Amino acid sequence: MSVEIKAIVPIEQQHELARASSKESIHKIEDAGEAYIVSAFADLSRKQTVKKYWKAVIFCLFASIAAAMDGFQTKIPGSIIANRGFINQFGTITDSAGLLQLDPLIVAAWGGIFQGGVICGNLYGGFLSDVIGRKYILAWLTILLAIGVAIECVATSWQVWAVAKIFTGMGNGLVQTQCVIYVAEVAPIRLRGALLASYALFYQLGGLCGAIGLQILATSPEVLDFRRVVYSQWVFTGLFVLAWPFVPETAWYHARKDNHELSKVSLKKLYGKNFDAEHEYKLMTLVLQDERKLAAEAGQTNFTEIFRGSNLRRFLISAAIPLFAQLSGNSLVNGYTSYFFQLAGMANPFLGAMIVSLIGLLGVLGAFFTSDLFGRRPLALGAGVILSSSLFIIAIMSVIPDTTARSTVLISFMCLWAFGYNSGIAPIGPAYQGETATPRLRAKTNSLSQATAQSLSLVFSYCVPLMLAKWNIRAAFFFFGTCCCATAGLYFLLPEYKNRSYAELDEMFQAKVPARKFKAYKTTAQYAAEADREYRERQQV
């Protein structure tokens, strides 16, 4: 039983109060004017939660649709560069046969500009979201993506294509941070892991759609008409625009602004007209009051508090998975899949990219159910082992002569990498980003942690095309080494959040519980729940 409880007293005193609470019902335990409150979500199973709060589930899934735009627009630019029509349009150099080719420096510049836009969106997104709200930041990111796609539709030079990367990059940067924040603030406890994992699910769906579109183009008579794939990006944008007016603002945003009535209205819209908004809002305000009190006592009143005390640890945890994604070869495998297969000598690199995307989608679907079943930490660490092993075999294949068997092994371990990444890293990253920070600092912490990871991605976006041009697929040796080191780092850094409320997480971070002991740690909520159960059993006797 996981119970949402909050008391603004020291951790040790909370435990003593909880142990002594068998004399009264947990639903009304008071000490020095502070109250323990039980969340409406606490005692429900996953099935009961879906049945009772289905509207909130739908709103969370809608917010994650934006990830499909992110996935599609990430897959297309990295893979369309293998299309001959695209090369003819934007090529600036010729090979020994006199055919136009893309300049690797220009390809690297496109990747760098895109990542620069992503970092920009990451950085200002959290601050803007705290000003205008989660709902309107979703509208703004859609506008930016639409501008970027419109420019791509008319671009005839590599410079104009680069301008499009600025807008799509900023839009994707906002998607990566703001969709996660919305879901983290709306999802009920029992479904929070699965709904945060839905970001990765839709991201992979978008990437798969991009791979399918490129495969259709590669096998069609109009193989050189690469803009047909570019035009298809409007489908995702249109779906998001149509659904946006019906999405309510999060109650947490209004609570932070002390907009009491608006917060309660949001709770009703999100969880149903019969939802006890007064009760849940009181719990939210107690959590925020505790955070504000601790910040005031520590003299922390601005965004720099993110880098102090337990907030610094939370920031590092939030950034851990996005950083790991870069160190595990994401920019190599996911960013340049078709190009990678082309360099490996595959006759149809787009088919290979589509197979990898499909396997990745299966991995995400599995994580949608397992993240709340097994927990976040086991999935992340298991994925680290799979990714390291896959990169090692891919690297070995890079020094073996080109044969049919070699191509088969390459595709197989690229698929294994994609399954490991999308079953353990892609879906768990949003979970740690959405759950780790305190509610008051969630938007800013998420934005800054994502921007930190994307700064590393910026380096790889520029370097990976050059690495592939010089080292070919032997670049996998480099990422094998970085992935092994990053996996070891995750073991010591990542806690377990399964079925934990935000109040419980606050307590454990304040108590400085080691990451590997989060799962077994008994919180005040659990002590109080046990005391309440014992009290009721004695009453029945």
C-alpha cells in the first residue's frame, strides 16, 4: 500500500509520529498543527485507476503525441541524406564518377544547428512554461515545428535547409521537456511510469512512420521526389492542433501560482466531476508549502537552488538517462540509421532502418507495461548491458570483410540494440525526468537537465558524420567504451521510484537515502499505513 502523506516536520520525527499513530486513524493524525493526508490515488490498482481516471489517461496520451512529431523529424533528416533526390538537390561536391555528393561538413553542420535549436528549446522552455503554463507551451512548440516544416517544403539550398533546422530543433527541444512535465503533473501514481513511457512509445511510432515513408519512397517510381516524405510531417502537426483546445491546464501549475479555484477546476476536468478536488488540492498545497519552507530556510529563492543540496542530486539523476542515451550510441544508431547501413554496404539501407524502428517499437510497447511492474532501475541497468554487448558485436563486424552473413549479423545486433534502448532507456528517461525534481522546480530542472544532455548530443551530431566518413562503422568501438562507463555510472546514481508518491520521494531525498536502497526504504507513509492497518485490525477484534 502506497499512501500519499505529507508533514512539515523532520524525517526522524515523522517516523516517530507514524509509529505512534496506531492510536488513531491515519485519516486524521495531527501533531503541532501539521496533518497527514491520504491521496485519492493511493489505494487503487492499475486497472482501477484506468477505469476511474480514464480522462487523465487520455490527456496524458495526447500530450505524448507531440513525441511522434519529434521522432518523425529526428528520423527523417538523419536518413533522407541517403536519398539520391535529396543528394542531387543539396549536394555540393562530386565523387570520382562525377556524381553529386553531400559534403560531410555540411551534413555535420545541419546536425549541429538542429541540436543547437534543441538546446535553446530545452533551456528557455522550463522558464517559459512556468510563466504561460503547460497548455500554452504545447501550442508554442507546435507553431515552431510548423514553421520548420514549411521551410523544409520550399528549401532549394543547403543554407535554407539549415534555417529549417533552427525551428524544428527549438520545437523538438520543447517537446522533449514540456510533454514530460505535463504527463508527470497529470498522471495518477499507479500509472505514472507507463504514461511517462508513452512519450517513448509515440516517439518510436513517429520514427517508424518516418522509416516506412522513406522505404515507400525508395521503392516508388518517384524515388527522387524526397519532398513527399517532408510533406507527410504535416499529419502529426495537424493531429496535435485539432486536439489541443480540449486539453486542460495542469492543477500543479495553478497551485504553484496560488490560483486555488483554477487548480480545483483543473482537477475536476482531469479526473472527473465527482473527484474530491478540495481534498487533493490540500495535499498539493502541503507539498508546495514544505518545499517553499525548506528553500527559504536554506536561503534559496531562485533557479540556482537547482544546483544546491538534494536538488543538485535530483538534477544529476534527471540528466543521467539523457546523457546515457548519447554515450550509448543513440546518435550513431538512431540518428543515422540508413546512412550507417549504406556505409556498411547494404543494398537497401532504408529497409534496414525500417526493421530497426519496428524492433524498437516492440521494445517500447513492452516497457509501457513493465515500467510500473518491475520498476525503472532494473530496466535501465538491464538495457545498459544489452547496449554495451550489441555495440561490441557491431564493432567486431566492422573489421570483417563484407559478406551476406556480415550484413545479417549487423542488422541482428542493430535490432538488439534498438530493442534494449527502447525497452529500457527511451521509456525510462522521461520517467526519471518527470518524477525526480520537486513539483516546484520540475519544469526548470527538466529543462536544464535535458539541455545538458543535448549539449553532448550537439557534439556528437557534428562529430558522428565525420566519424562515419573517416572510420566507417568502426565508430561503434568508440561508443562501446563510452556505453560501458555510462552503465557503471547508472548503477550508483539511479534510484527506484516504483509506486512512490512525490511526498515519499521528497522524504527520501531529504534523508539522503543511497540510490540502491530506495526500493527497500520504509517511508513515513508506509509506517503510518502499517499503524493504521494494525489499529483497524484491533478495532475489528
